[in-house]
Amino acid sequence: MLEIKNLHARIAEDGTEILRGIDLKVNAGEVHAVMGPNGSGKSTLSYILAGKEDYEVTEGEIIFHGENLLDMEPDERAAAGVFLAFQYPIEIPGVATMEFLKTAMNAQRKARGQAELTIPDFMKLVRAKAADLNVTMDMLKRPLNVGFSGGEKKRAEILQMSLLEPSLCVLDETDSGLDIDALRIVSEGVNKLRSPERAMIVITHYQRLLDHIVPDVVHVLSKGKIVKTGGKELALELEKNGYADYVGEAA
Amino acid sequence: MNAPTPINHTQAEAGLVARFDAVRPSLAGSIAVTALRDAAAEQIKATGLPHRRVEEYKYTDLRAFMKSAAPLAAPATSAEAKSVLDGFESYGALDRYRIVIANGTFNADLSDVDALAAEGVTVTDFNDGLAGENGSELLATPKMAGQDGTLALNTAFVQGGVVISVKDGADVSKPVELVQVAVGEGAQVSRNRIVVAKGATFKLLETFAGDTGAGETNVVFDYDVADGAKLAATRLMAGKAEGAKLFTTLARIGADAEFKALGFLAGPAFARNQQFISFTGENSEAKIYGVTMARDRDLADQTLIVDHAVPHCNSREFFKTVLDDEARGVYQGRINVAPHAQKTDGEMMTQALLLGEGAEMANKPELEIFADDVLCAHGATCGEMDADLLFYLRARGIPEAEARTLLVLAFLSEAIEEFDEDTVTEELGARVRAWLAA
């Protein structure tokens, strides 16, 4: 489904090199965890997948469903099935959450040549999925993410993900800022979305998220490169020994 | 010896002087009114149109903008005015009464005079008032407006308008649209007195139909909000227009009263919406909002003075401006607090979003406080569209143009929503979308 080949990227503004040759292949149905110390390039990788303009790809390519992802605008990528759950979901005053959800869903449907959802169908869908994630109607009436707690913001992200039904979910430190209960709710929401047609890239510092969302493959990212790939047991090993071994290898 | 050096008239100024001489005999009013007109015309003749060296017009140089003085629009028939109105979309299907000013004068045929009378609202011709004993009182201007050039132009040339009187305690069931209709090209100058008597509630929708061509539109809305009364006024100027659009609010707010106003400007080449608001009674509230959009090389100006002349009043001023291309926006807001006006609470905010690299915003919030026990604040922000917000929306599949529309709408909606007038919220949102799509 997704193949990243020799990806090099830098910050567009100052030229700082962040990614130095990432190779990553993710098949449908797989959950890949990407772990690594601060500054290893994890978030940059997620932003580049989603199409943020702050980064410049200097080498390499990303093939998604057979298409060159780097040629696509952020909204085209979303319509093609990429979803980034943001580490810090953004507050947008003045945009009601419901209005935003409807606009996003219909924009993607339109881009895929599907008919827009009727309002009753849309409401039904949102109500059902919101209940699963403990997202209240009161939250949905508020402007997007405005006044939401850290946990509420993450739940709202996963709600968006479940409504938009992407084929590739990229979760950027979804566990940050979550208490144990919120972590469980969010993880259950994510696990519900696991399916043979869908792949996930779960970016995290800590192993604890991976207790809930059990990965098929674990990668260690250091200094812009994947320095180790293994099974879920690799995450446990990292939790015990830290990143020191791998940071050393990459240097 | 002290006579000012005569100025060199621009073509427009010379044209205005000639226009006054030509129309003076036909303009309405008592002898006292005519004297006021003469004095105003003399002011224009002596000092010219307001320009950048007049502090209040520093960023809004009417003298430079007005190339010529178009003739005053000739009187229009009801049939002509009706045909313009038929093609005019203001508030869609909103259930409302209508009062029509056509080419500067009141048109009773097209106005819901009888229905309004049944609700306790009398509507009379401003010119009848001007001809009456107290005619000159209708042209009174507050001291804080000084020698304002826009008001002088209005006083000199005012063609007519209406006096709307809402009787004590009336709660008018529907909003009233006061529409200025332009039939054919030409300058339109009208003045309207709106009196909301004790305890009455009134919602006014001010709209502008038709195309005045190069002629200026100069309309004064003069509000008397009596003790315990509530007035909400929405001024909607949308659509491209070549001539200057000059609007003035004069408001006096009694005790325990509520005054709300929103001025919406989108499209004219040159627009100034100026407001002079004073509290005359205690425990009252004024909420003044502005929603402004300009593009190309257009200019839009929102200027106001809120005079806290008495204690225990609250005022809120919240203005939003969106500028594209090389448009210029102006916000000049001043809160005056008189020495004895203790417990005044004034909060002023102006925010601008610049979409075009060549766009310019002049934000000038001011506080003049002479009392010592007050809460007053002001703020101004100016910025580009937030790239992170835009990316977030696009990452959810919303195409760039639509994402920008959403964000501009969100930015402006803050003022529209705080204004909180259900009858206009949707329509104003639609106007923002229309402006963005144009």
C-alpha cells in the first residue's frame, strides 16, 4: 500500500536536514510502530506523508496505492486515503465541529466522485461513532477543538479518523497528553479501525501505547534513518534499555 | 485678517459648490434649515472635502478619491423604484416590514406605513420635519463630530429621508428594512431619524439597492434610544460600487437602554462607516460591531467614537476586517470617558486578516479616560491566514479554496455571532461567502 524509498527531507526555511534516507514498506492490514528519541524525525515523517509545506523532499519517493504521493496536494492525499492524527490538534475558533466534519466528509466524497451525505445520514453516522469515543454532543456543538482538554482533542481526532475511513492512518504521538482512561478509549477507537484493507503507522515515544495498539512491525528511527526493524518485542526491549544502543549504531 | 486662505478647489469641490447653487432653491426646509445648509456648503467651499491632513480622514482621503461631483439623483417614480427593488436581494425570505427611500426621498407607496402604524410605529417624511418649526433640530450634530466633512455634505445636500418613531413600550414583531433605492445614476443624500421611545424594542435593517454610478451615497442614521429601549441596527453594504459610500451614525442612548449595531461593508471602491455614539443615561449598554471586506485597490473605513458621558455604562466594540490584493482597511475607534463617568466598562478590539501581500490595515484604537474608576481595554491585531489552520483543514480533505473560505468565514463570524441577531446571521454569512466567491 505504502512504499517509502530513500526519503531525504529538510526544513524548507533553513535547510536543516531531518530525514536522511528512510525506507519503509507498509502493507494493507499491517500496523507499524515508529519509535525513536526526540528529534529523530518521527513527526517530520508524518507531516511529509500528509503534505505539510514546511518540509522539502530532496531525494526519494513515496508511493501510495501505486501513485506518487509527493505529487499530490494535502487535500488530494486525504481524499486518496491518508489521515494524519495530529500530535497537537489545532483549535479553530469560529468553525463548528459538526460543520467541519460535514465539510471534510463531503469534500472527500466529492473528490472520489461519490454523492454528498444527506444531513440525516451524516447525523446518524456521527452520533454512532461519537458515542463509541465518548465524544459528547456538547463537544460537537463547540468550535473545532476550542476549549477541548488534551484527551478530548485526541478523541476528536480519532472520531474524525473513524468518520473519514482512511486506508492509511498515521498517528503522531496520539498517546501524548492522555491519562490512562483516555489512552484506553482512544486505543479502543483505533483498534476498531484495524482491518485487512487498512494500514497504520503509529508514531510514539513510549511502549505503553503499544500495549493497547499492538503493532505487527516496530521500527526505530534515529537521526533521520530507520536503524532497526523488528517485531512487537522490539518495543519492549526499547522500553527496558532505552534508545542508546540504536542512537549509537546510527552515529 | 483671520480668514483662511481660500483653497484651490478640486474638480469635485468646484462641482459640489456649483451643485449646491443649482439645487439650493429646490431643497426642503425652513429658513433655519436653509441657514444650516448654507453654513455647511460654506464649510465645504472654504475647507474642501476631507483629506489626509484632516486627522479623522488621515487614511481615508475623500478629496483624493472623488474625481467629480455627480448631480443629485432626480426624483424617482414608485414604478421605477419598485423595479429596482424587485431585482434586489437583501434578506431573502426574511419576514420583515419595509420602508423605502428612493433617490434620497421617502416613498410612502412602497413602504409598509399602515402595517407599521398598527404596531405603534409612525413613519413620516423627513422633509416634512425639515419644513416644520423644529426642522433645524433634525440636522443637529453632536459636538464630538466636530466639523466633520461627511456630515457637512449631508447637511448641505440632504434630499430627504424618514422619521421613524416607535412608541413607548412597543415591541415591533418583525424587523424593519430601511432601504435606500437608487434609480439611475446620481448622488444620493438622505437622513433618517429613528426614535425608539421608552421601553420599546426595534430591529432595523439598513440596506442599499441600485447603482448610483459615480455619485456618492451619503446617509445619516440618527438614533434616539430612550430609557429602557432596545435598538438593534444592521447596516449592510454589499456589492461593487464606484461612488463613495459615506454612512454616519449618530446615537444617543438613554438610561437602562441597549443599543447594538453591526456595520457590514463588502465591495465598494470607497466606503466609510462612521459612528458617533453617546450615553446620556446610566446603566446602559452599547455593542458595536464591524465586518469589513475589501479587495483590489478599494478602501473601507470603520470609524467611531463612543462617548461615555455618564457613569455605569458598558460598551463593547469589536471589528473584523479582511483585506485582499492591495485593499486598504481603516479602523479608528475611540472611547471617551468623562471625568465623572465612573464604573465605565469599555472593551474595544479590532482584528484584521490580510490575504493579499499588498493589503494594508490602519488600526487606531484610542482610549481617552478622565475618570479613575473604570475598566477599559483596547487591542488590535493584524495578520496573515494561519498556515497551520489551513494545513489542518486541507489534511482532512478540504480543498484549499474551500478551506480559506471556511477560515475567513470563521474569522468574521466571531463578530457576527457576538452581535447575536438571529434574523441576520445567516444572510451575513452568505454575503461573506459571496464576497469570497466573487
